[in-house]
Amino acid sequence: MKIGTFFARFIIGGWRRLAERMARRLRNNFYLYLAAAISIFAVVDVFALHSVVDMRQKAYDLMVRYRVVQPPADQQIVIVDINEASLAAMAADYGRWPWPRQVLGEFVQRLEAQKPQAVVFDILFSDPDVYNADSDTYFNDAIAETGNTYFPWLRLPAASDKLSQLKPAMIPGAKRMEGMPETDATVAAVLPFFKAVRDSGRIGTHNIYPDQDGVARSYRLFHDEYGWRLPSLPLRVAADLGYAQPPQADMLLNWRGRPFTYRYVTFSDVFLDMQSKEHTRAQDEFAGKIVILGSTAPSLFDIKPTSMAREFPGVEILATAIDNLKHDDYIRSPASSLPNLIVALLIVWATAIALYRDPDSDRFNRVFGLAQFGLLGFSYAMINVTHYHLNFAGPVFIGFIYFSLAKVYSTAAARALEKSAVATTVRAGHANGATLAVFQFDGGTEPVSAMFLKRLRKQVLKLAREPMDVDVVKGRQSGLWGLFEATVTLSWAYPLEDASHRERVELDLQRLRDAMPALVESLRVHSEKLAGEAVRSASVGAAGTEAARTEWRALFAAALEAASQGRK
């Protein structure tokens, strides 16, 4: 025997023995105890582990990536891309990156002539160009002449705040929060080098904070630091353009599509055309547009993993944030995990109560499956037709865990608790009385439904008062076995000397025979009807184990023959 097979049998056998002991002691109470254990896990997960109940991240990624209805990218947002083609085209005259700032100053001046709505730099000018001071001066003067240019600054980790000399009040655009006391706290940050940029106040953070798995899904709209609110670059643009200001710090992005969904133009193509005497591009190309200047060149390292792709241009993340603010359609999702916890507990306890009442309910199994898919389908539909994301993935997963464990227990417990009267009398060393009733069914033009037979067996077991076996031959049988399909047998065994026990069995049998027509009528799936029945009683087991087997077979054969002869 292979080692793997040995261990598999050992584990299965151990589970069956454990299930038998648990079933004998706990019965249907197991489902309530399991629900309590799963509930405790769900609560701990929400407040400590954050791994299952609030499965916002992966569920959001899948749903937003494979939406049927994808919101379009705003055509008024244009990305001027410093890509590899631009770096190559500009290298002969201006060298590789970084170019002299005069290049960008000239670009802004010529761009302003087209009257764009806003010009947003996704480039951090943190240091002077020590080799081109005149070029820096040119750029500074060009920016000073504009009223719609915006620039980023970088918020450094808070752990470095004590090393900084920059107070929040010294940051352009920072706003004092009401009721907050003054402090001497400092903020670690990298501000733009140019005086004209700082004096304009049109600056904001462009920090992107990925989730724990390294994927960027949200945009930090502002930092609340030591009583001061420091706006982000998209929020600063939105304030001047009259867009709505979300109250929360982090905005879950409503992605417009995979990379390069927005309109991109190559920087070198635009800049060289601007300098040409004969223009090939429209001279109002950027009129009324929000122009974002950034880079997708891999060598400049502004590529980040997002919900839409593992490699997503950072400049397009900025474009998406501005687009979301403009249309006020960022994804709304409950910030708290408590709604997910409540839904998860409702699923678990509703399932537990249903299984406690009837572990073998086929109807409940179907309802449970449909409800789980329904919750996920509803969540998917919501993110397609609205900008709301109701995250039911965690609760559905918790419900699935509970249901799976409960059904495994139900199957194992049913096998462990099932008592076979036939097997008992075969193993017994003394004589027993036996009564066997055979019921045969006909489905008319349709075969007798297996579902009908299963439901009938369950109802008969509920109605019976004395210990008994109910066996079913179901499905389409081939050859000789086809004669026995759609047959239900009821078996009782009792001591020969116990007359009162035999009388109780006879009363039980008569009650079941009287109830059978009504049961068939209420449980039929197609046109099932009772076609024949017979009852036989005998003494079995008097001659020992082998004799008991033989006499049970003979009893079954006699009852089956009588039922077949009496078929309607």
C-alpha cells in the first residue's frame, strides 16, 4: 500500500470516528456551536487580523478590472508624455534627462498661448540646476507669469519630522484646522525649489500610498498634520476649478481602464512643433484642456502596480484622481468593516438555524447557493451601474467556510448515526422478528424523480415512531435491476418474545401506509404515483449469521414479488 493512500485512509477513518463521537453527543447542536466559533473568528478578523471578512482589495480589483460598463476617460484631460521617444528625440540638442528647465519654461509659455484650463506638472523640481542657473531663472519667470500651473511636493515619512525645520504654516496652501492648538511641530517634506512656484500657492502632495500588497487603489487627498490640512495636488486643482471636495482623506479610485486610456501626446512632438515655423499640429489643441505633464519612460521609474495592471503610469494615476474629482464619481465604499461583519454573521446564523432544523434540506442548499451568488452579483452590478462598491466577498467567503464545514459534518454524522436493522439482526446471535414493507412507484411518461424518492424517504423517517430502515432503489437501472427502480422498502426488527414491540411496529406501519397517498401527492415532482405495495413478516436470525442473511433476502424477494403482482 502506498504511503499516500495509507495516510488518506487514516485521515478519513479518523474523521469518521470523530464525527461519530461528535454526532452522538452534539446532534444538531453542532451547527450552533460551529456558528459561534465562526462568529468569534469573524469578530477577531475584523478587529485584528483583517484578512478575510473585509476582502475589499482583491474583490475590488476583480470587479473594477472586468466591469462591463466602464466610465470613459475625460477627453478634456490630456497627458503630455515625456516617454522614451521624447528622451531619444531631445537628446541631441538637450541631452538625456533632466533637460535644462528652460525647455519646460518655453513649453509652458507656448502652451499658455492656447489658453488651457490648467497645466499640472507631475514632476518634482526639488533642486536647482547648478550648471544652468540662467535656465532655472527663465523657468521661474515663465511660471511667475501664469495663473494656472500646478506643481507637486513630496511628504516624507513622519518618522523624519523631528529632523525637519519646516513648519506646516510654512507650506504654501496649508490650512489651519479649526480648534487646533499651535505647536512647534515640523514636517518632513520636499518642496519645489522655485520661488515662483511656492509663491503661487498652487502646490500639493503627489504621494501615492499602496496597500499592504503593494497595489495602489486609493489616492491620498490630504494630510492632516499637527493641526494643519495639507492638500494633495489633485485636490488643489479641484479647489480652483470648482470641483467637489470629498470629506475623507483617501479616495478609492474609479479607474477608467487599463494603461493609456487617456489621451496621450508625445512631448517631443508637441515641443518641436511649437518651435517650428510651419506647424503641423492644431494651434488650439490644448485650449480649455487640463494638461498633465509627466513621464511614462521606464528609465524615469514612475510606474506603479494598480488594480488595473501591474505596470501603470504614475501620471495616469494623477489623471484618474483629477478625473474622479471633476465628475465626483470616485468609488464610495463603507470605510468601516462593521457592515461586512454584520452581513457575515447574518449569513452564518441564518445558515446555522436552517441546518439545525433540517440538515438535509435540498431546498435550503439551493437557496444558500443562489443567495451567495446573488450577493456577489449585486455587488458586481452596483460597481457597473453606479460608483458604489458594496463589498460582500468577505461575508460570502465566511458563509462558504461555515456551510462547507457544516455539510461535511452532516454527511459524516448521518453515516455515523445510521442504524441498520438488517445489519443488527444479521450480527445478532438470537432469533428476531422482522417486518418488511415494499412500495413501488410509477412516473407515467417520465421516470420517477430521484428528488421525489429522497424527499419521500425523509418524510417517512420523520413520521416513523419505531426504529426502522428506509432504503431506496432510485435512478435508471439497467438490465434486471430496471425491474426494481423506484422502490422504497421499510424494515423493522424486534425481539420475537416482545409482543408489545411487534404491535407498535404494526401500528407504525399502518399509519405510514395510510399517510402514503397524501405524501405522494404533496411530494411528486412529475406525475409520480404509488403503483404497488406489499408487507411481509417473518422470523430471521434463528440459525445464526448466515441464516439471517438468507432469510432477509427471502423476505425481501417475497415482498417484492407480491408488490409487483399487485401493481396498479
